[in-house]
Amino acid sequence: MTDKERIIAVIEAQPEDASYDEIVRELAFARMIDRGLNDAREGRTLSHEEMGRRIATWRK
């Protein structure tokens, strides 16, 4: 599926009364999901433990 086809599918899945902002939010969400799945396929992930360590540093 091309990018254009994915965008059209997301838009067509929205209710008829969806606002511009709601549609843009859904498109952004779909893009984030695609990027996350691509990262996972490419091995660009962190372990639960590593993420826990990183989050702990935010509290300082």
C-alpha cells in the first residue's frame, strides 16, 4: 500500500462529522504507529529495564 493509499484509508475510516483537527490527529497517530512498527522491525528498541533506567533519570 502506498503512503497516499494509507492516508486515504485513514481519512475514509473517519466519521462524516469528523473535524479537520480530528482527522489530522488520526493521521499523525497512524504515522506514529507505522514508525514504531518500522523501528521494531529494524531492531531499534529498548528493553523494559533500559527504559526504566532512562525514566528514572528524568525525576532528578
